[in-house]
Amino acid sequence: MTPDEIRQALDEGGASYQAIIAPLEQKIAERQKQMDHLKREMILIEEQLQKGIENMLQSDIELSRRFKEWGMMIYGAF
């Protein structure tokens, strides 16, 4: 059979591009859209976590500095 004959036989049997491939492409496109959305959400969460960690570290530095200042005021030196 030639490629055209094979295509014709498949089409006659209901195995056309539109019947088999198009729905799969649509499902893949939908999944890709979902994955892209999840990826954006994960990036936002990562950025928020990083900012939170940086804020905590900054707070710890500030708290450490304050303790040193209070120690100097109370005890003269630390």
C-alpha cells in the first residue's frame, strides 16, 4: 500500500488526524497551561519565602545589634 492508500484506509476506519491527534494535542495544551500556572505560583512562593528569610535574617541582625547596645548600656561592655 502506498502512503496515500494507508491514509485513506485509516480515514475510512475513523482513524483521522481530527479523531485521534487533535484531541490529544488539546489535552496536552491544557496540561501545559496548567503546568505554566503552577510554575508561576511556585516562583511566587519561592520569592515570598526568600523575602521572608531575608526579613528574618535582617530582624536577627537588628536584634543582635540591639542586645549589644543594651549590654553596653547596662554593663559598660559586652
